[in-house]
Amino acid sequence: MQSAPAVEIAGLVKRYGSKTAVDGLDLTVAAGSVTAVLGPNGAGKSTTVEICEGFRRPDAGTVRVLGLDPVTRSAALRPRIGVMLQSGGVYPTTRAEEMLRHVAALHAHPLDVPALAARLGLDGCGRTPYRRLSGGQRQRLALAMAVVGRPELVFLDEPTAGLDPQARRATWALVRELRADGVTVVLTTHHMEEAEELADAVAVVDRGRVIAEGTPEELCRGGAENSLRFTGRPGLDLSSLLKALPPETAAAELTPGGYRVTGTVDPQLLATVTSWCAQNGVLPDRITVERRTLEDVFLELTGKELR
């Protein structure tokens, strides 16, 4: 039997004075999945997540987190979720290890604190006051505090912002382990590679609504065209290739001997191109497929202007 969704949002509205931050947003997060919520600044994603966490009240719509209303059932929900805060929540003079142990003590079956600290590279700064931690150390401490209680659902807000490549990879590995253990992860990030690496599902939010959703593969495959490139002898007559290709597919020689076929790149298109090359005595070199990235999709959906 399929598990109930971990998060269900329907018609969510949140206003701040005359400004509508969330405007009828609908979103479902499958249990045990990693769902990335993407959007430009001011899109409404942070407000939506804060409502799910019980920190804000919606003006309209319904929100259920693990089957509970996060506002009216916050006491029952709080031990079951983990929340990664970008700032605040830690006294400046508190040592990192003290804070992590304090959070662990609030839960019935926490993770082993020394092992978690070592996993995230915090074992060397356990006695350092929070105010003296680097930005990356604070970020890793926030992540550790979010997961130490073995939550069923964890909200991660920009979990690798400011981290070096090693720490980023360690964080990604931890997120994958959480999913493998059945934990649901809701991830907000501006790092598109992170979403492509980790997410089972992606929801793109803009102007208070979800404007696109699906797996990273589905989003990158739809819409704009992909391309296949190959090299051969210059000046090939492409008219017969165009006749063999599907409608709305283009082929052109961009540079002497450098060719690009643009359209829906799939195994059939690749077979058509290589078959045409064989029939025309062309030995193609360096055949490459260029696909849209999640960043390409994001910019197409939300625009390229600064906000």
C-alpha cells in the first residue's frame, strides 16, 4: 500500500499587508523522497516552508505535514520533524558541541552526537563558541541540529551555502542516507547542481505558485530542444539528413566540419544520424549529446532578470 504524502498543500495563500507572498500554491511531497523547492528570491518558497514548519499561519488554503495541521498540532508535530535554520536559534557564547547535545537531549532516540559531529567535520570545533565558528561550520552545525533527533521529515534550507566542495559532498552523502532510511527531505536551494544530484522531485515556485514540477529528468527533457554534435569533413550536404530526421528537427554546419542536430535527442535520432553518416561515407568524430540542465530550465521558467 502506498504511503500517505509527507506534505500536502492545497490553495495556500499568505499575504503581508498588500503583498501576496503565496498565491494559491499546491504541492504534494511524497513520503521518503527528496523534494527540491526552487525559485528566485521573493518567489514564496521560504514562506511556504515556514508555514509547513508551523512558524507562520496561512491566510487561506490547507496544509498537512505528516497528516497534521502544523499550526494547531505543532506540539505533536515538532518531535517528528527537523528544521535547518539559516541563522538564529543559537546563543553566541554556546559551544558547538553543547548546542548539539542540547538538541539531541530533546529527542527520545537521537543520533550519536560524536559520530554525527565527526561525520560533518565538527569534531574539531566542538568547544568553540558559536560566534567564533566560520560560516561553513555554522552551516554544518545547523544541519547536524536538524537531523540529530532522527526526524521523519526534515526541512533543509540552503544546506550547502558557503561550504567547500568536500563539505558539500559530505552533506549530499548524508541527505542520500536520510532518504535511504526512509526520511523525507524538503530541500530549498539556489544550487541547481545540488537539486539535480539529490532530488527525486523538483517544484519550481514563482510569484507564489508552483509553475512546474516533476523529476529533474522530466523537467530537463521537456520544452526546449536538446542537441547532438559531431565532427566530419567540411561541407557535407545535409539535405538528405534533414529528410530522414523527424519534423521540427534542424541540422546545420556551425563551423567547418562541426555539425549540430537540434531536436528531441533520443536513441532513434542518434541511430538516424549515425546511419546517415555511414551511408554517406562519413566517419563521425566526437559525437556528443548536449542536454538542458536544471539551471537552463529554471531560467526559462522564471526569467533571467535580477530580482
